[in-house]
Amino acid sequence: MAKESLREHLNRKIKEKGSTLSKEKAKAKKYKSIAAAKKAGSLYYTNKAGKVMAAVYATDLALKSSLKPKLRPTVKKPTPKPDPKFKPSAPSQPSGGRPKTGPKVVNKNKNPDELSTQAFDSVKRTDRKGVTLTRKELEQMSKYYPRKRK
């Protein structure tokens, strides 16, 4: 948090006293040091050069409170007591999430010839990007160009 400015501090003190700035500065002629002015309760003093100065130490400046408003306290809602006569039934279908789909085809770095490709409409069987084949084209290609087995 930031400290309050000197002007804010002096204005606040003058307002607390119910005085005016000119009256407080007029009292400054009586005091030649900050300590003397503070002891007498004055807000100003006159320095050696004859200039009117504020009789305030850095420690006198109060910390400002935050400008951000405090949050309202949260009100805890009472939890309903369970009815001893009521027995909850198991939900028929789990709620939330995505609906379950058909069987998934899992490819865990297996040899392409060992994979079941029945679930695919088209299959990539070339190294060229974007080239896919339908099931019939794949079967014909496999017939004429079998894969090299190691």
C-alpha cells in the first residue's frame, strides 16, 4: 500500500482541528523546529531561512487503504437434511460428457497388414500426402502390389 501524500495529510489534520490553512501557517512563526511545533500541536514551523515548512515526519504519513472495495461476505446456504424415508435410486444413464460411440480402432504402432481396417471408409496406403483409397481400391492394390514383408 502507498503512503498518503503530504498534502492529503495536512488537509486531513487541518480538517480534524477545524482550523484553516492561513491560521495554521500564522502559528508557524512561533516555532523554529519540527519537534517544537509538533510538541505544541502546530502543523507548520519556520526554518532557519525564515520559510514556513510543514512539521511532519515521514513516519507520520499514514498508509492509504486500498481503493479496491472489499468483497461482500459469502452467505452459506443451509444444506437440506436427507429424508430418512427417501431412498435414492441409481441413475439409469450417466449424465454429462460425450455420448459413447461404436468400437474404436486402436493403432499402437502395429504393422499395417495386421491392422483391422473394417471400420475405415478410406485407408491411406501410400507415402504421398492427402492420398487415400476406398476399400475396393485398397483390395485391388493389395492383390496386384503386395507389401514387402521383412
